[in-house]
Amino acid sequence: MRVALFATCLVDGLFPDVARATVRVLRRLGHEVVFPQDQSCCGQMHLNTGYPAEALPLIRRHVRVFAGFDAIVAPSGSCAGSIRHQHADTARRFGDERLAAAAEGVAARTYELSEFLVDVTGVIDVGAYFPHRVTYHPTCHSLRLLRVGGKPMALLRAVDGIELAELSAAESCCGFGGTFALKNSAVSSAMLADKVAAIRDTGAAVCAAGDSSCLMHIGGGLSRLHVGARTLHLAQILASTRSEPALA
Amino acid sequence: MTYLGMPTAPPGVGQLRGSEPFPRAAETALGNGQLRRNLANATSIIRAKRAAAVAELDDWQELRTAAAAIKDDVLANLDGYLLQLEARVTERGGVVHWARDATEANRIVTGLVAATGSREVVKVKSMATQEIGLNEALAEAGILAFETDLAELIVQLGHDRPSHILVPAIHRNRTEIRDIFLAEMAGVEPGLTDDPAALAEAARRYLRQKFLTAKVAISGANFAIAETGTLMVVESEGNGRMCLTLPDTLITVMGIEKLLPSFTDLEVFLQLLPRSATGERMNPYTSMWTGVHPGDGPAQFHLVLLDNGRTATLADERGRSALRCIRCSACLNVCPVYERTGGHAYGSVYPGPIGAVLSPQLTGVADNPSLPFASTLCGACYDVCPVAIDIPSMLVHLRSRVNQDNASSHRLPGPEAAGMAAASWAMGGRRRWTWLLRAARLGRLAGLSRLSRSAAGRRLLPPPLSAWTRSRDLPTPPEQSFRDWWAGQG
């Protein structure tokens, strides 16, 4: 299958390993991966901070860049969520019905990584090897906007050598919330403290999730407090093999 | 979009605005360890009860859909339903009053109480009267109002403010309640313990006397049925039933959105409300009354219909579904922000997620600009809402209204608006964006990371990004962006 990778702006600029891992997993499963280089940002940060007019050109751009692809895969629950739930609605808000219709088309063919693997390709075991203790944080937008449910955990369970530890209060938000982390940094930090404590209590070496923004927040807390656990994107664990292992 | 011409809730009366922005009030609340423990304990118990009660019904989602549809019909045809209600209540011997805002509602109620010659009223727990600051208005007129709901009584005796819609004293534990009773409750036993049964007994003795002597009662309403003119209050303690039946005069203050078209609509709402609110299949006391009945219950019944910013809320098509709210508090109990800050930080009698969308609409966003941002948009509120209010989407919409309001009241864009516009421009072109990702990396290598390293070796950024580095480390920037890696692999 020919798959367009929407890397997301955050991963492109700050976490390129996550996009490379996504490419590795998809290629290993026999897909042709293309990276349309005109892509930039889905506009989620603008939209969720209350700047829809500034998001509109980004939405227009995103829809133009990805309009010709049958499957678009993003390693981010919140970006896929924004594309599916906000793009067409924002276009309509500004009276652009043509853009709205095109955005609906792109949205219908956009998948968060675990959705693509499980729902589209029907693959649970991607041939990964990761012999470490891992706990999984099911990020709010994957959970409640995309309803990915147990898909990421099913993929993780099939990883050879992995030891999964259940995270308590897993479905509680980590406190990131985009600009919330800056505007309400005290509350955000209080939420992060509880998430970090829950991760520590699992004894896991790695906290995995399907969204680099949440992981940036959680990872920032784990590092600041020297918890001794680190974060990895779900894609990085799924990309890990015996010959090319990801480090825990 | 403009929202001119619709009166919002006026400042200086009632409780819909805080004295400081949410982030600052929240930071203060976070520092209160007792409050944090009380809240975490109480919300986790209610959350679990609600989840169990909801799981018993296999048609829960259908009930939510039905409730949302009924409320949307009410909102779309509010004018007709309100006139129908007025006609039915009047036919049955009640008197209907229309209050544009808190000031007018307080004036009407104060006048009605004064006309009875009574200087004391008993009150059924009511959000509407808290919203308009009725107790304070009555006090100014020399009328004493006694809250009879146990939690409201605790709040009133403690000279405190409610911090939860349904459990107004959720921020108090039983030891604190014992101390409040000992200090403030007339005739209390000096040896009172903090045993819940003993506390309830003390309140019962205190309140019983009020029920037996009060000539006037004031209530809110959970629902009003347009086709019959029936008012309804659901409660747990029976104190409401006392107030609704014993006094000669009953005055009900109700937001205009509390209507249901027909009696059979209660089938939906009486399944949703108790399970969402207290995690019970059915609340212990459900009181309904239609007008007055000679020799049975209050001889005088007044219904005050309150707008106070509701019509202004109705005017915003992306905000109006907040008026579906039936004040169950399920969204408060699951909210990770509310769970840590409690209700006072929101500055309004409507705290938590629903408060963050309702209060700014009732007052106008300029008077509550920080509330729409008091959420991570985690979506837990929408999942539990029994009338399916998409609170996260509404928060996002209200954020844009706040930003628009800021933009129209300042000639120059603020730093955030300028930054957002700059980011939109930079991300809008492939060459600009590729260049920016390289420049950001070079900037870090050229010394930004050194400059921003504190003595302790932490990377600290200047404001507003210092809000991040205060409690979290920054990721190490990569050697190259993904797009540069992709271009290089050919």
C-alpha cells in the first residue's frame, strides 16, 4: 500500500526518530512510504488556543498537500484528532464549503499509527523485539477523540520480549494540553506530578504513548525528577528489532 | 460575530466572576494540602459510584441522545415554551415574574418576601439563587435566609462559598464541619463529635425549628414542565420537601433554560440526573408541585424566571448547548483540573468544565477571560455529560471569542497573537518552514542552550516559556529535522 506520512510539525522538528521509526515499521510491513515535503502543521495549536483564522491557511495547505493520497498516517493521536474533528468544521466556520468537503475527504483517509496498523492492515504482530519493562499512557485524544481503545496495547502485547506494566489512573490526563502547560503551568505540573509518580510505581524503564507532545511533557517531568524511566513513542518500540534495537 | 444587544449578567451582584484570574487562584488552591486530599477523596468516590450506576443501563447513550434532543428543542422554541409555562402556572393559581438579570430577580424576591411581613426565609438548595447572590440581597433588606441543605448549611455557617454544584462543601472534611458547627450553630451540643451521624443529627435539630416556624420558603427548580406548569426539585435529604410543603409562601427562582416540554420527558431526565449526579439509581426525594391547592401546601406560589445572560448564551450557536446543562456535576467529578483546584478557583458558583463554558457566556467573555483556558481539553467531561455537551469544542470556541475580544479592545496584537500569526506564516511555506527548523537547531547550537542553562545545569527559558522549564526539562534538539533526513536519504 502507498502510504503518505504526516510527520506532524513537532515530530519533524524535535522528534525525528519517531517519524523514522514510523517509516521503518510501515516499510517492514511492505508499504511504500512517501513524505510530501510541502507538509508542515495541522493547525491544532492555533485552533486549540483560539486562533482559527490563523489555523485556516494551515488547514488549507494540509488538505491540498494530502488530498491525493489513499492513506495518510500520523504518529499522533491529537493531530489525527484535529484533522478528523476540527478541519472541516473550521472551514465551514469561515464559509468555505469546498475546503470543508475536501477536508472531510482527507480526514476520512487519515489514521493514527495504531489505527492504520490494526484497522487498515489488520496486523497486530509487526515483528518487533523490545526486551524491556514498559508502561503505556493512553493519551487523551487517542482515547476520547479517536477512540483507539485497546489497539496500541494489542500491538505492544505482540512485541517479542516486552514486559508490560499496568499504569494506575492511566486514563488521567498528563497535564500537557498544549498552551495549557504554559498558561496554567501550576495545575499542569500538579497533574504531571501524579502521572510521573504512577509511572515510577510501575517500575517500568519506558513510558510509551502514541503522541510526542504528551511524551515531551511526561519526559520533561521524568528527566527533571531523575525518575530513571524514559519515554518512547509507540512507533519506536514497534520499530525496534533484534538487529536494530531501540534503547530503553 | 458580535453579541450586541443581549444583556449579560451584571457585575457587582451575585457570584459568576472571580476576584483573580484562574491560573493565580488555582495556584493558591494547589498549595492547600487539606483541600487537595478532601477533593481527591470525594471526587474519586463519586466517580466510581457514577461509573457503576451508569454501567447498569444498556441504553445510556440513547438516553443521552434523547436528552440532548429534548433540550435542543426547548432552546430552539424557548419563547413558546416559556409563555406556555406562564399560562399553565397562572391558571393553577401561581404568579409568574420575569427577571432580566440578577439585580431584577433579587428586587422581585425581596419585595415578595417583604410583602409577607416575614423577616426569615428557609431555602432549598438552589444554584440560581447562589448565582444571583440572593442571600446577600435579602440580608441588605433585613431578611435572614437559612440554607437547609446540609452542605449549603455548612457553607453558610462557615461564611464560605460553595465549591461544587451538587456537593457545595466538598472542600470540607468532617472534622472541619464539626468545628464550624461548634463555632456557628446556635444551640449546638458542646460535646459534638465528627461522627457523620452526630453531625447530621445536630443539623436536623437546628433545621427542624426553622421548618416549623418559617412562613416563606425559597427554592430553585431542577425542571419545569411547560405543558402542565409543574415544577420539580430532586434532592437527597428531604429538607427541600419540608420547605416546599410547610411554609405559607413559596418563591421559586429558575433559569429560563430549565424547561421541559412535557411530563413524559421526565422519563429520560430522571434516569440521567441521579445516576450522573450522585451515582444513585433514583434520588431519595422528588417533589413536584403545580400551582396552589387550598389547604394543602403553600397558599401563595411565585415563580421568578431568570435570564441573567441566558439569552446572550442562546445567541451563540456554538455556545448555546451549554444551556442543556442539568447541573449534575458529573463533569466536575471527572475533571483532572477541578479535582486538583476545587471550585473556588473558578470564581463562579458554576465551577469545573461546565462552569468554564457557562460562566463566561453568562457574564460575557471579557469578564471571565481566563476560564475557557482552564482545561487541557482532555475530553473526560464530554464523555460523562448526560446531555452530551461537547465542552472541549465549546472551550475552544470561547477561547477564540476571548482572543477576538482582546484583539478588538487593543490596537496592537499581544505577544501571543503575534506569535500565533508568525507561526502560521512560517508554517505556511515549505522553504520558510524548512529554514526555520534548521535555524532553530543552529540557534541552539550557537549558544541558546548555553545562555539558557542556569547554574544548576538546567535549561531555563525566558517568559512565557519559563512556565515550562520551571517544572519540566526540555527535549534535547535533534541533529537534523526529519525532513532534512528524508531529503538526504534520497
